[in-house]
Amino acid sequence: MPNYDYECQACGHRFEVFQSMNDAKLTDCPQDGCGGMVKRLLGTGAGLLFKGGGFYQTDYRSSSYQAGAKADAGSSAASAPAPSSAPSTPASN
């Protein structure tokens, strides 16, 4: 069930209501002594937050695929040239 934002046309009070999509729109302001007409505001919705695993294509790969990927990563690291351990010396004039 979504939250809907409303604004009173008389007093400017803004509020949020958690109601079903099938419920009728509110018409009266809930502020004490106001009773003005309210208007439902169009919202942009909330931003999505993706936390934890399960949101990437690779999270659902089979175990055989993951084992192959590990093997490929290990072999590519082994075939990479090792950094030289020779100290660099400045060129003399």
C-alpha cells in the first residue's frame, strides 16, 4: 500500500497518508478547526536502495560457473608479468 501526499488548499498543511490504492481520496483537512479541502499531490516516488547480495547478474550464477571464473582469474594472475625488483637509478649527466 502506497503513501499519498496531500496539501490543504485553505491552510497549506501538508501531510502523508498510508492508504490502499482502492480507498477514496481524502477531501477534508485533518488540522483542528480548518476543515478545508485537500488536494492529493503527485509524487515522484521514493528512490530505490539496493542493499546486500542478489542485485547483480553474477550473484545468481551456478557454482560451476563461479568455479570456472575463479580458475580463469587465477590463471590470468599467474600469466601476468611480475614487477621488476631491480632498483631504479637516476641517469647521470
